[in-house]
Amino acid sequence: MNAETKLLMLGLAFESACERVKIQADAVNTRSRAATERIGATFEGVLRHDMRRADGTWRDTAVHSVLAGEWPQVCTLLTTRLRRYDAPWNTTLTARDLGSR
């Protein structure tokens, strides 16, 4: 999921008064896990044999989270990342626009 999508989805969640957003990925998907950690999500652990994959093997699930109190910092990080690209649609985007607490 790209930075803009993360920003919008997390913004909607926290604007809707969520206290915690859980982000899950296959434990073997190191790229997805690293991207989640780069936005400031906290690694909580791995759920072993959490679900079956389509091929019948067991999947371990890495769990990360962002708390409402962490959202302003995560929002700033994502907004800064988007502004680096100088895209016209993000020039006025702020944490306040996304309902940051």
C-alpha cells in the first residue's frame, strides 16, 4: 500500500474515533513489514499458524499497530513523504485535514 493510501486510510480510521489500527502482513513478506515499520507503526509480534494460505500451508502473521496518540507523528511522516514528490493533490494536506487528534 503506498503512502497516500496509508495516509487516507489511517486518517479515516482516526477521524472516526478509532483508538488503535492493526496492520497485518504475512510474516515472510519482509518488504511489507519494513514499509509498515517505516511509517512508525509498532511491531507487536507474530501470530503463529494464524491462517491457511491458498496452497494449504500455514501462514504466520506479523502484527503492527498505530495508536491514536501516535497518529499525529505518523501523519506528519506520511505527509512529508508525499510532499517530496511535489504532487499537486497533496500541497495543502495536513494532519488537521485528516482529523488528527
